[in-house]
Amino acid sequence: MPTGKDHRVPRIIDFSVNLHALMAAAPADLPSPIRQFADAQALAAPDMAAVDALIRARLASDVVLINQIAEHIIAGGGKRLRPMLVLLAAQAADYRGRDHVLLAAVVEFIHTATLLHDDVVDESDLRRGRRTANALWGNAASVLVGDFLYSRSFQMMVDAQDMRVMRILADTTNRIAEGEVLQLLNIHNPNVDEAAYLRVIERKTAVLFSAATRLGGLLGGLPPVQEEALASFGLNLGFAFQIADDMLDYVSDAGTLGKNIGDDLAEGKATLPLIYAIERSDPARAASLRRAIETGGLDSLDNIVAAIRDSGALERARARAQDFADAASAALSTLPQTPACAALRVLAGYALQRSH
Ligand code: IPE
Ligand code: IPE
Ligand code: MG
Ligand code: MG
């Protein structure tokens, strides 16, 4: 079992900016009883139980290692946000069938496959509060079980017997792969700017959120304008969610986040807080931030966190994420204002308030 990165295991940065204060308050005065993440979860709960059962049933393989690894990562939990988006979007579209459960499980399988691959690429050793599959079983096994989950998701989506569903999911997984490769090309490049960063996170993260909400609308047979509105909601939410994730990578702690902080810096990945810090720091400090991206590693993590804090980069990144969350909520205005629609709006706020 690799132990080479123990210096990165739970570590709390003494960080004087309170992320939760930064992440601002809950959406104000919603005209519905759906006000908090727990309310949104409760609305999706009956369907989510069916999704969880389906996930368990479809993880099975007679290859023992597949069961072990897939079980390890699935049992680690996760927020189940993407399947929740499918379920709530289907509710918002007044869908009365059962395929939303199937597609929610498909989307979570795709997400889980990307996590297995991502942790290999990022050399991460903590996920969902557990050692990663790559740390426990090695890179080869993680990649191959990721492939198993991807291909299982394709076996499952065929059951929906809808060519549009298959096209959306095929296009989405292909775009995710492009995003991951694009990100790889940007590693150790201190010239990555906000636009380049947004191009990566659109593909690696936002398109799956968008597919999740679009699929719910499609199942409900919404008119194209409303289906697009749900897709736009998901896309904008995905941007906000990834920006928040990239902030948490600097300001959270492993115990709360369930992932090691500093992973992005360690691999020389320029994310929005760092990009903004470079833009707003004095030349000497900016040069040291650029060097940290070029070399990677965590030796200068404390200095980098200080630079991110001093430059106002966190506030600016948070404001950018808020813009996306606001755009997500605004996209919902063309939909009937049902409890499910209110729940989706709550999730837009949650993307920024979340602690893990
Ligand atoms: C992690 O996604 C990958 C990103 C897009 C940041 P989540 O934060 O949704 O991971 P889980 O499923 O809850 O563990
Ligand atoms: C998200 O990026 C990865 C995918 C969308 C697959 P990160 O690398 O930031 O995700 P975490 O932080 O490892 O969950
Ligand atoms: Mg990662
Ligand atoms: Mg991250």
C-alpha cells in the first residue's frame, strides 16, 4: 500500500478567512417550504432510495476485484448530487414514469467512473473520507474499474430505449474526457487564465450537471425551451460547483472535505483562486505563485494560501461562482414554479455553501 504522501494527509491550515461566511447566506425568502438542502434531499428521497438500490444491483460482477473496488467507492457515499438533479428535474417536468431512476443511476455511475480516473491522474489518496482506490489497489485497477463503470452505464442507458438519451450521454462522456485531457495539457502552465480554466471546467464538470437536468426535462416531454432552460440551469450550476470545489481545495481541511486539500497545487493545476491571486498580487509574489504552478508540490502551500487570501482572490472567485449560481436560478424562470423547481433553486445556493 503506497504511503509516500503521508505529509499530505489531514492537515488543517490556520486560515483566518471563514469560508462559510464567504459563501454567504441561504437564498432569501423563497416562496415555498423548500428552503434548505435537506428539503431538496427529502423531496428526492423516495426516488433516491430506488436509485441506490439500482446502483447496488448493477455494480455486481463475477470478477471479485470489480466488486471490491466499486463497492469501496460507492459505499463511501458521496453527496449524490447529480442523480438528485435528474430526479428533481424529472419532477419539475412532471414526469410520471420510472426511467428517471435508471438515468439517475447512470449519471452517478459516470460520475463515479470519472472519480476513479481523476484520482489516478491527480495522484489523490483521499476521497469521501477514505483512502482512494488507487492508493489501495493501484492505478491500473482503478482505471480498469472506472472503465467497467463507464461501460456498465452504457449497458444501462440502452434500457431507456431512447436514441436522444443515448446521444446526450454519449456526447457528455466524450466531452468529459476532452475536459480531462485539456486539463492535463494545462498542468504546470502558469499562463492558464480564467477563460482557459472555464473551458476546462465546462467540459470536465458542468456538462454532466447539464445532462442530468436536461434528461429529467426530456423524460417529462417538456417543450424545447423548457428543456433548454433545465440544461442551462445544470450547466451554470456545474460551473459554480467546480469553482467552489477549487476554493475548498485551498481553504477546507481533509476531515471536513473528505479529500486532501492542496491536491490541485500539488499537481501544478492552476484553478481560479490561484489565477486570480496571480492577477492581483505584486510582481514578486505573482512570480512565486507562477513558479509554484511550474514546479507543483506542496512546499509553498502556506505561502500560496496567504497570497490567495491577501489578494482578495477568494472573494472574487466566490463572486464568480455566485454569478453562475444566479444564472442557474434565473434559467428556471420559464418553468412552472413547483416544489421540485424550488428544490433545484436551493441546490444552486448549496453549490456555494457546501463544506464538502
Ligand atoms: C467531485 O464531485 C468532483 C467534482 C466535480 C468537484 P462531488 O463533490 O459531487 O463528489 P461526491 O460524489 O459528493 O463524492
Ligand atoms: C473534478 O475535478 C474531476 C472530475 C470532474 C472528474 P477535481 O480534480 O477538482 O475533483 P476532486 O477535487 O478530485 O473531487
Ligand atoms: Mg481530483
Ligand atoms: Mg477538486
